[in-house]
Amino acid sequence: MDFNPCYKHQLVRKTVREFAEIEIKPHVAELDKEGRFPGEIAEKMRPLNYFGLQVPKSLGGAGLDTISYAIAIEELSRVSASLGLCVTVHNSVGIYPILAFGTREQIERFVPDMASGRHIGAFCLTEANAGSDAGGVETTARKTENGYMINGTKIFVTNGGICDIVLVFAVDEGEKGPANVFVVEKTRPGFSVGEIEDLCGMRANPVSSLFFEECEIPEENRLGKPGQGLKIGLTALDTGRIGIAAQALGIAQAAFEDALSYAKERQQFNSPISRFQTIQNYLADMATSIDASRLLLYRAAAAKDSGKPFSAESSMAKLHCAATARTVTDLAVQIHGGYGYSKEYDVERYFRDAKVTQIYEGTSEIQKMVIARHLLTQPS
């Protein structure tokens, strides 16, 4: 049966929300406290195509459009931002660059196992001296008779503790020039995983450092053409920012729903606090920012689906959605008062989770640079 886009998107939202509410929500507080990735939940997600949301059906994926993808990430993140983060990074900056720049052999070798969730992907760009400065990569790739020898350390790798396939940015050893991207399997000798970071938020995602010490990979594991690393990275991040915007939106939506419910129930001065003008103003601002964020997100997703350039649109969406998540979660804590600062209430977790959406996959300052560059290069 053919579904019109509106019905299809509604069905995606309903299906993902039901799964998140039933399978994830009862465990979220415990997972956050323990800082543990829920492998048992991930196993339930595998046959439902969460790990191949936009992968073509011929490769084992769900073949969804980008708006459906954004809705799925929003709904997962509304309940667990950590799982939403795992899924969006795996799909966007893990699988997408292989689909976009890989050879047929690379796509057939790597993508089906990633789409099924048997192999989890990660994106390895950030280093001690390279983050916002994508051109500052110091990890090296030395040419050998059999391929390349990778040496270096990547930090703050989302999915680092559970990854099986990673995209590594490295420069030619002994030379200054554009980086290349290499697909590296965890099973390669010389690949090791550092300790899981003890972070403020997103605590159920196993973020870690990854180490490459004389890690040899074959020639056919280089992704794209020589020196194409920066292009691959920027293209991946344009796509990834749509997912992070959706994640931030999900956090904001959850915080707003909890704040609205609490405002109707909480009594002060013999009246629900929802009758107070200040609280009403807070709620109005929260709802308006969320709706504006959602429209920016869907515009970016629609631009990607239509084949149009979407770099500025995805940066606008991430910038606004991340700011909305930060503001809305702050107001949600304020509406809850002292209870909002207690771990007994979910808004405390939303508040911690929201901040990092302004940092990873390009800080808010970087998003403004991307947007401004787009504006200044457009014809008058």
C-alpha cells in the first residue's frame, strides 16, 4: 500500500514512540546513573531497522526519507538522548559517508552488517589538537606494500566503547596536506579502545578515546579519492547535523511535556502554577521555540531529500534546535523549582543532556561560521 507522506511520517512517529515508551523509558534513569549502554535494548532495535534507517532496502535497511529519519531520532531522544545519539551517529556519520563515497565493493562489504546493527559505526575526527579545526588532524597514515599503517589517537568518540567499524581521518605521514578517510575494523591489530568517559550528560552512550598503534589496513579500506578527507568530513557533518538537531529537539520536547504537566499539577497559593502569568509566558516561549526548531529541521531534511545543497539549512537547524534544547530544559528546571534540581525528576537529566548538542558535530560558533559563509557567497 502506498502512503501519502503525511501519513507515513505519522506512522513513523507512532511506531518509534511506542517502542521508546515501552522498551526504553523504564530503564533510562538507571542507565544514566550507571553510565551503561543498554546492549539488550539495542538487540531489540536491530530487527526493527533502527541501525539502517536510510540505508536502501536492497542493502538491508529501512530506506526512509530524511524527514522520517529526523522523526525517528527525535522520538528516540525524547525518551533517551543517549540512544538517540548512538543511532544518529551510526546512521549519519558512520554509514552515510560509505554510501556516498564508497566503491561498490566497500558498500557491499561494510554497509549490510552496519544496517543490521551487527556492526556499530563511529566517526573519528576529533583529536587533542583538532576538533573545530578539521584541518588540524595529526593522526598519520603511512603507505606500506599492503596498504596503510595508521598511528594516532582520537578522543571523545561517540559509540567508541561499542564500535565495530570506524571512519578515521588521517594525514600522510611526514607531509602536510589534506587528510584521507579510512574505514577501520575493530578487529585490526593495533586498534584499541580507551576507558569510557565519565561525562555530565549522554551518560548511557559509551564515549571513549580510540588508539591506533601501527594499525595496518589494506589499500581498499581508503574511502574516496586521495586527499578527499575534508570533503567527506564536511559532507558527513552536514548530514549528521540534521540528526543532532533532531536529537536536541527530542530533548526539548520531553522537557516541555514534563514542565507543562507539572505546571498543571503543582499548587502554590491555592492555585496551579499554570495560572501564573510568568509560568504561562515560559510555556509559550518553550512551545514557540520548539515549533520553530521543528520547521527548520524539516526544511533541512526536505532539502537533502530533494538533492539540493543543504549545508546552511542543516547548520541553521542544529544551531536553533540546540539553543532551544538548552533554553527549554533550563526553563523546565525553573518551573519544577527545587524538584527540577533533583534526580527524582527527569528534567534534571534533560538539562544535562541538552548542553552537549551545542558542542559536538560542530559547536554553535562553527554553525554560525557556516551560515555566514553561505550568506556572504550568495549572489547579491
